[in-house]
Amino acid sequence: LVDANRVGSSPKVEQSIRATVDKVAAIGKAVAYHNPGPDQDKINELCDNVKHYVSQRTWIIKNPDKVSPEMAKQNSDNIKNTLRELEANITAVETDRDEGTELVSAVSAAQQWASTGKGGDAEGTAAVGKVISQSRYLAKGLNTRDKREIFDLCQELEDLIDEYNRAPEGRKRALRSQIADKMNAVKQAARKANSSTVPGTETAGGLPECSEVIDDWLDRDMPIRSKAGERAVEDVIDMAAALAKNIGGVVGDDIAAQKDKVSRLLKELQNVIDDPKATPEQKKAKQAELKQAIAELKKSLHDHLAAKVVDTYVDITGPIMELQAAALAPLAPSEKAEKFNQKAADFSLHAEQLCRVAEVATDVGCDEDPHRHDNIKLSIEALRDATPMVVYSAKTLSLNPDSESAKENFDLVKQQWVTEAVRLRTDVDKCVKPSDFLVESERKAKEEGDAAKALMKTSPKDAVVKVAMVQKITNRVLEVTDAELENVGECDYRVNLLNHRDNLQSAIKQAGTATNEHIRGQAKDPEAFDKSITEVHFNISRIKDEMVGFYLPLPPLPVEVPEPVAEPVAVEEEEEKPPARPPVPVDSDEEDDFDASAPAPDPVEAPIEHAAFKLRQETAKYLEEDNDMITAARKIAQKFQQMAKYTKGRRELLELGATEEKSEFSSMTDMIKTCKEIIALTKNIQKHASMISKNCPDKRLVMSLANSMEPIGMLSQQLNIIASVKASASGKYNEAAEVEADEMLTINAQNLMKSVRDTVRASEACSVKMLSNPNNNLQFRRKR
């Protein structure tokens, strides 16, 4: 483009040059990010230089009288030479990454040991450990699917190393061969993931974010290929695969079958979109089929996540206590070593299971708090780091059971591990709805209780194990109930929940007493044990019913129908038809005939219109009568649509040399006035949201509303500044200033309307739980 175009001769070509250089610089920055060190600094410097030369070219175009032809030619040469140098550096880095990075070097060293056994097992396993640590470090910056693939391979590699350390000499050669194959798989996965990370194709990690990207893609009137949308579907598939692997059994197979169905339909949709012979009807049918399958898969993920959390976190300290008991067991050395190794393997598997379920809960769970997700990730890393330390300390204690220092060291490491596990469990619980958790806990308690009642007649020892499990489930129910009591303020719901909690605590104590009396043969009533277990189940059921009822959405309120007006006596004359209703003007604040089912505007080509459409979709769910917040949110969306049209039209006209006065759109003064009106509307929304939060007893919903409302004030101030900048730039056309101001306006509009949309959702959730309505103009009534 630079060679084919004299400086400034074609505005379209100049625009293409700027866009292409921006894309090259973005790719260069991405490559630099994955290659820290001198190469990173050099590539970043070249990216900055080429963007500087393009900005210089823009200045040359605007000041042709101040620039000689030689200077213009020198600028073109600088752009081309810098691009060539940048290309050479990126190519060199890519080659080095394939042949000489730290990960590949570590793999090479470990492969040499795995193939020959030379160097000793200690050095060889240390080299494999370096491969695992380097791979996990690389995976931290990748998307959900690639990170999970590398983490799974690393875990399999660790398991092989553990097996190798315990294996006899005759089996070690075969295990070294398996280790070599697994390291090759790790290297290939890391290389593929690193090379496929291109700006604009990754999606945000969690299920809610992926769902939004998928909806934007599949809600189009005519399906098209979308890297972001397809990647989001693949991420949902990987979340489903992880949950299916964790659950296992019939339920896991069911999730896996649904996941495979979505994967198959995604490929079929891609093929039918690429097929030039496919009709629009075929494309739409395949699009609808994929959308339905994804909805079913998401529902299944939510339904089964709570069950997995209940099963996995019901007893987090049991395996570490068994490991301690095995380390101190007074057995013969060979027997003790065998038992210890088994308990150490069980403990390590339990710790990894806690981490894997937590990762799935972060992706699939209902909690969208990014701070809590970060806390979970930190707890997972801390737990994974602490697990081998616990095993090592326990092994030292096993070899030196009478050493006080060994006991103190193990107690210290154990306490650290338990602290991290409890912190992780607390955060994971918040990723699951309390009502869903209690539904699964009730099912589990009934299942274990029925088994205990049946076994007590034939095998009392096994029945005691089942009763212990019922007690653990009950303790978890009490923990979740206590967290819910802290979350809600004073209200009837809290009083009822507190009564049910006290009854459950009394019931589980009575069950323990009845179990002991039955085992000793001291029970006065033969049915006392069965009754006590049944009472525990009933009290868990009461807590569940109370909480489920509280979180159950209320049905839409009936719309008040006015009294029918008596019809006049019919006249036989033909009545003249009323004139057709004129279309609503674009700049009107009145409610128009918005079609929420229409396809959304393209988020890339029309980002402000896309954000406004999403906000209008949210407000269209409710009746505006008696709800000033919905009216204000709808007006904000309409005014941003006007601003987007004006900004786009003004740039098109000014690029052709027209002045503002000749534009058919509103003037700059009107645009600034619209910004002020939007700011006033956001203040109105903040006022109503604050009023709702003060009257809602649910602290969790209040906190969610506060988090949604918090950015609105700052974004409103930014909008005021942007309007002032555009006002100061009005008059003579300045391309750089126009582009920068429009980019700032686009980002601000998207963020502001998203915050308003989130505030409307959170306000509606709080309004359902309000003790009293502080304002008659805040009635959230869904349309029929």
C-alpha cells in the first residue's frame, strides 16, 4: 500500500495503511508478551516505531506545504524498513521458541534421561519436574481450554513420576518410555496454545461471558463465521468436558454426550456456512439447532455442578487425618510403607480433586465476582503447592515417629493446607446458589440416611460410617445456612431460617446419641435410631424449602385493566378509518415500537448501536408504567443511538470537505446537550438504585447492585470530559483528534450502557426481596 500510493493521494488507502499497521503492531505486541527478555523489548520498540512513523505520515498529509518530497519518501521508506525488521524479529522469535526456549530445553534434557536412563533417577526426575513447572507457568496466561489441557497433561506426567519412583527396576524402562511420550504431548500442547493466541480471538473465561458472546453470534438473522463466537462455544464444550470427567458415571456420560452433540453441531454449522450451495433456510435451521443444544448443555452444567460441590467438599480434612494416622501407625516397616504410600496417593488425589472442582465452579458457577475468581485461583495454586509439602512432611514423620520436630513440622504444614482448603471451600460455595446446594444436600443426606437405617440391622459398623457421612453433610448445611443468615437482614425469612437451623442442630445431636445407644444395646425405643435419622432429613428439607421459596422469582404482577367504557349505540354508517400512525422521529424520547427479537447490530461495525440494542432488550422486558428507572435506561439507549448516528455522519461529511453547518445531522451543540441529558438520566438511575438497596434485606443482592452501580458515576464524568473535548475540536476537521475522540466515545458508551444494564438487572432482583416499596415509581412488572 505504501509503494502504490503517493502520500495523501487517496484517503481510503491511507485509512487501510493505518488499519493494517495497527493490526501488525497488535500481533507484534502479542508475540512479545509470550517472549519476555531482550526479544520482547526489541519487538515492542519496533511496534512503537512503526506506529510513530504512521502518525508522522498523517502529519505530512495535513501539512503538505511544510514537507518536501524527499521527506515524504523518507517517511515511506522508514515505514517499510521498520515493518521488514519487525517481521524478521518475529520470525526469529518464533523459530527460537520452537527450538531454544526454556521449556523445550527442559524437555530435551528430560528426554535424554528418559530414553537412556543416564544421569541417574534423581537428576532425571528433577528435569521432568522442571518441564512440569515451566508448562504450568506458560499455561497461566492462556484461555480456559488450552490451560486445562496442559494442566491435565502435567498431572498425568506427575502421576507417572510417582509411579516410577515406587516401581521395581524391571518396570522402570517401560515407564520412562511413557514419560517421554507424555513430555512430547506437553510440548506440542504448549506450542499449539502459544501459537494460536491471536488478539481478538480469545474469549473471557466464565460461562456467563461465553454465553453473551455466543448469543451475539447466534442471534444474527443470517449466521456467519465468527472466531470469537466459535471459540466461546469451544470453551463451553471444554467446561462441560471437565465437569463430565470430574463427575463420572451415568451423569458424566450424559454431560459428555450433550457436549459431543454441541461439538458436532458446531462443525456442521461451520460447514454449512462455508458451503456456497447451502440455502439460507439450511443455515438458519442449523443455527437454531446449535443454539438449542447449547441451552440444554448450559442447563445441565448448572444442575450438576451443585451435586459435585456437595460430594467433593463434604469432608476436606478426612484424607489428611488418615495420612497422619498412617504415618504414626505402629506397624512393621514394609506394611507401614505400603499403607502410607496408599494414603499419600489418596490424599494427593483428594487435593487435586478439590482444585479441579474449584476450577470448574469458577467457569460454570453463578458468581461473576472477578475478585472472588482471583481468590479461588490463588487458593488453588497455594493448595497445589502445599500438597507435596504435606506428603513430604508426613513421610519424614513416618520415618521418625518419635521426633518432636517432625511432629511440629507436620502439624504446621497440615494447618497451612487445611487453612487454604477451607478458604477455597468458602469461595467455591459462593459460586453455587444456596438453594441448589441445599437441594443436592437433601438428596445426599436422604440417600446416606436410608442406607444407614438398612445397614443398622445387618452391619452396624458400616451403618456408623453412613451416619458419620450424614453428620458431615449436616455440618455443611449448617455452614451454608450460617452464611445465608449473615447475608440477610432482619426479616421473617431470617427468623424462620434461624429456627430451622437450631432444630437441625438439635436433630443431628440426637441422631448421634441414638446411634451410640443402639450400638451398645441401650436403646429404650427400637425405632429411635430410624426416627432420629428421619428427623435430620426433615429439618434439612425445611431449610431447603425456606431458602428455595425465598429465592424463587415472583410471577409477573397482573396489569391493571381499566373499567370498560360503555360503547355508543352502533351507527350503520361506515366509520372512516383513522390515518396511519406516523413513524416516531429518531430524536424522540417517547417509547417506540422496539423489536427485541430482531438481530442485534454488528458489535464490530456498530459497537454503540450494539450496546444500545442490548440495553433496549433489557428494558423491553418490563412495563415502563410506574418505573422511572426503566424509562431512564430506555432514554439513555435512544440518546446514544442518536449520538452514534451523528458521529458517523459527521465524520463521513467532514472527510469529504463539508462543514458542520452543511450536515443534515444535529449540531455539535445539540450533541453536547445530549451528553448532559444522559448524565442527568444516569444520576436518576443511581438515585433509584440506592433507594432499592436500602430496603432490600439480602446483603448479597445489595452488594451485587452496589458493584453494578459503582462505575456509572465515573463513566458519566468521562462522558462529560469527552463531550468537552469534541466541542473544543469542532470547526476545522482534524482527523487524528476525530478518531481519538470517537474511540473514547465508543468505549465510554459501551461501558456505561453495560453498567446501566447490569444495574437494572440487579435492581429487579433486589426489588423482589424488598420489605417495603419506598416509591410507587419503582414497580418492576414484566411484560406478558
